[in-house]
Amino acid sequence: MRSLFIAGNWKMNPGTAEAAVALAEAVKSGVGAAADVRVAVCPPSVYLHRVDQVLEGSPIGLGGQNMYWKTEGAYTGELSGAMLVDAGCTHVILGHSERRHGMGETDAQVNAKLHSAFGVQLIPIVCIGETQDERAAGQTEDVLQGQLVGSLAGLSPEQMAGVVLAYEPVWAIGTGLTATPEQAQDAHAFIRAWLSNEFGAATAARVVVQYGGSVKPDNAGDLLARPDIDGALVGGASLKAADFLGIITAARSVAAKGKD
């Protein structure tokens, strides 16, 4: 079984560095030294250095929420992958729907960022997912395939094995709606089959595919027990240590029992 991976996307929260440090400290304490489930937190960039200091000596990874594809230059407001690494990052989120749909980010831009992330050994978490209108129109698989083709262009099988994918149905992000375990598994199975066709079965079997979209402690276990769901990219629930740790506990339970 692939190692389950729970990542917290803090988005534009919390409001102060002190609150970010307190949240990181609580998560670190709750996770402890065990590495049975992979864990990462992705705070706003202004808090990265402080959170990195808190996480020292912990198995918890640190991720940026975005990056630019250029290594340096006159790109006001942007951050390079090397800057994230210097701040202590091990991971970076790319192509989140809030950037794709809210800020017009394209598959080509996500792809450029992905290749740049590999250049500095950041582990990329590449987000894909359909809107509610697209799902209602029966276009989920077409949308996912288009995003996969565009976002992952030019990767070798070995590079692909190092990518984390996050299936996040846009209609389930921050809405309180969650894909049923069956809906989520169907989408994950489609993604896995596409990976197998494009990169080979061995590579597809190595790729971690997370689910994201209103994941909470009370639904995490059912989602994570599905054969092709390898973790969660958690939004709102990652801002409360008890909730985030509850999701990690659910993942640990699944990891201990194994999957059917």
C-alpha cells in the first residue's frame, strides 16, 4: 500500500505569526515522531521561516502554497522554488482550483511550475478537479484528462512517480459538500488508469493521489479506506489542530488495518 499522505493547506490563514506558530506547535505535538503516515503543512509564505523552526526535528513536511517558474528576476510579488527551499520547504502546492478558477492559472503555467519545482527537489502537489457544472454535464473525466495532459506534460515515468496528485472537486472545496467515497474512488480510479496508460502500471502504482474537498475527521476514514485514495489535502479542517489530528488519526487507523 502506498503511504498515506495528509497535507494541510492553510490558505490565507491564520491572521498572525503567533497563531501560525501555535497551530504548528499543536500539530507537531499531536503527530509525534511516528512516520506511519506522511504529514505536511502549507502555511502562508510570510510564516514559512517561523513554522520551519517549530517543525525542526519533526517528520512533518513544510510546503509552499504556490511558486513561480522562473528562478529569479523582475517578477514582483512572486516566489521562486529556491526561495521556498531556503525557507525550509519540502513540498509545494501547484494548480489549486482557487488559483486556476480565481486567478486564471492555466495548465501550461502549472506545468512550467512543476518542472521548476523538480529543479530544486521540491515535492509537487498538483491539484486537479471539475466544477459542479462540469460534473452535472457528465464532463468529469474529460476535465480531469485535460488537466492531467496539460499539467504533467514532458515528465518521465521516474519524475511522475515523485509527483503527488490531489483530486479536488471544485464544488466540494469550502462548501461543506463532500464527494461520496464512491464518487471520490471513481475519480481516483480514472486518474490511476490514465497514469497507467501514459506512464506504465509500475509508475501508476507508485503515485500518491490525495482527495481534497471538505475532508473532516468524521468522513476521513471512509474516504481513505478506498483503494485508490492515498491521503487528503485538507483546507478548513487543517486550521484547527484537533480536527487535523483527527484526520491523521483516521489515516493511521487505515494504514494499520490495510485496505481491501
